[in-house]
Amino acid sequence: MKRKTMLIIVCGGTGSGKTTIANEIKRILPTKITSQIIPMDGFYKKREYMESDIYLKQNFDHPNAFDWDLMLDSLSKLLNKHLVKIPIYDFSKSERTDKTKIVKPTDVVIFEGILSLYDPRINSLADIKIFVDTPDDERFIRRLLRDKKERGRTDENIIGQWRNTVRKMHRVFIQPLKAEADIVIPWYRMNDIAIQAIKGAIESLYRIHKK
């Protein structure tokens, strides 16, 4: 039996604009099509201890940092119209908390994250796979401004993490995922044509799923 819920995956490096794209897709969908965004951050593995300089000692951009089995199980249940409990991530502590939120099924699930196209098991569930392609320098500037403003981090701390892990992990693991995407969105502006094409594809698939 064909499942009724659609999965849209939005992938891209830190600061690429993937969250903005995911929000825009959700915004432009007709009201009859219910949708929600599931960030990948909630599926970081739990750490058993806190470190004084966590950003320089912990690699948050390696695939091993994520709980892929929990991710797959949660998405699979949600796509089959089951309630799920998604872990809550605390950005101020860079830690997956013990708290969860109950997520109800919708017509469309938009799953976004830096490695959201990494696991072939999850990719096989997707109806549309998107990669937001943004140069390193632009992504670094966005991350620097965001982490200083929203997370209270220092320039030295942000630059150190970028040099130690973020830049290398992007080149080794994230950028190659561009080949997995059905649609690649350029970085430099909100690509209205791409967004409208995605909207049309979702509406078409929605009609098929509802039959």
C-alpha cells in the first residue's frame, strides 16, 4: 500500500541557507497540504559528559555524531501516519536533551540538515531530494554572524571549530551529497523559479499520493 505522507529532504553545509529554503517551501504550499519541518539536529547522539571547550573537541559534522537508526525509525513512523517523539536539541549547550516533543503526521515532512542525504535508507524514502549549494566563504560569514549573535560565541572559538572540523567535514562528507540530489539550488539568492518548480512537484505528487 502506498504511503500517504511525502518526504522532502533539504541538505547543505552549515550556513548554506537550507533552513531558509525549507521554511520557504513550507510557506508557499497550499493550505490544504499540511506540512512540517523536522531538523536533523535533534538526532545528535547523546553525550555523557560536558567538555570545557566542546566546540573544539567535539566533531559535530561527522556522520558518527548522529543516531541514524533513531532517525530512520522516527521518519518511517511519521511517514506512515504514526505519532513520534522527536528529541529536543539545546543549541545553547550543543546537546541533545532528555526532553522530546510529540510530532503528529502531516501530508508533507521536510527533513533538513547538514547530512540529511547521507543515509541511503532515508534517501530511499524521499520523494524530492534538494541540495543547497553555497561556497565556503559565504557559509563561514553566515555562521560567524549567527553564532556570535544567537549563541554568544567568540570569534576565536568559531574560527577554531571551522578550521578543526567544519571545513574538512564539509569537503569529505557533505559536498559529495550534491550528487544524491534531484534539485540543486544556487546559494546567491532565493531562487524563485526553483522554489516554484518544487511547489509544482509537491502538488503533483500530493495528488498521486491521495489517490
